Amino acid sequence: MKHCTECGAELELREHPHEGRLPFCPQCGQFRYPMFNTAVSMLVMNRSEDRTILIRQYGKPTYVLVAGYVNKGEDAEDAAVRELREELGLKAESVRFNRSHYYPGSNTLMLNFTVTVDEEEAHPNWEIDGWSWFSIDEAREKIRPGSLAKAFLLGYLDGHYEFPDLSSGKNTRKKQKHLS
């Protein structure tokens, strides 16, 4: 955030007595707390959790997880159920939170869930270029290398999360233990 959301003045970093360095509007005389988007991503699993759906989008040849933005006033769990229904025409049987991670590329806090479904046949909408069920081993191989989707998938499967450092443009890893 570079400009005040109230008056449009350019913000400057100032030391807050209790919060550290924060954006400050010299015109309004107020600290402005960071704003960001919130989205969900999902490991869509069959009931026995031995297969998962991966999708292709935006003309890219690689596979990722189903994902979408949380609407204003919407709970993240409800957004996961809605996105699954909208994008693949599937009904969620259960929704479990896995982990969150900030993605600087779109200024988004990504909330990852595992969603189980009973149906085998998806009915994708216009947002999906392709989709397929994959065994767990196949999904490990097919998911987009160096992506947040891969970090969420492997973190869920292996019990520890290693996120790519996407802020520098380099693909370094930052280890984070599974919280459970």
C-alpha cells in the first residue's frame, strides 16, 4: 500500500510505539494497516483420499490446485465449498483447514483446505482448461514445479511445509513445521 485509502496522500513508514514500522498518512495523521486479498486453495480428494483432482488454467500446460478469492463477508470454508461448486460442479462432503501462506505476487493470503468429494465426474466451468483425477504419486509429479500449489500439496502429504520464496523472484525454500 503506497497511498492512503482515505485521502490518497503518499504514505511513509513511521515507527508505531507498539507495532513497529507501519505505513503512516502525514495528511490524515493516522497509521494505515496493510491490506491484502484473501483466497482459498483446495486439495480436492476422493473419499478414500488416495486420489486428488488437479486443474489447468489460463492456457498454462501445468497442473495446480483449485483456488479462488474469498468474497467480502464470506467465511473461508464457505468460499472453498463455493469455488469447488463453481469451478468443477462438485459438492463438498467435508472441508478441513490445512495451512496458510502469503503470496506476494498478487498480495494474497492463501488459505489451504482439503475438501473431500463423493463424485467422480466433474463438470468444469469456463475457468478450467482441463482437469483430471491423479493418484497421490502422480499428483506429486504433475503439480506445477516451484508453485505455492506444490508446497501445499506436498506439505499436506508429507506433514511439513516448505514454501518457495516468491518475493525475490528466486525459488529458495522456507521450512515451516506442520501445525497440528
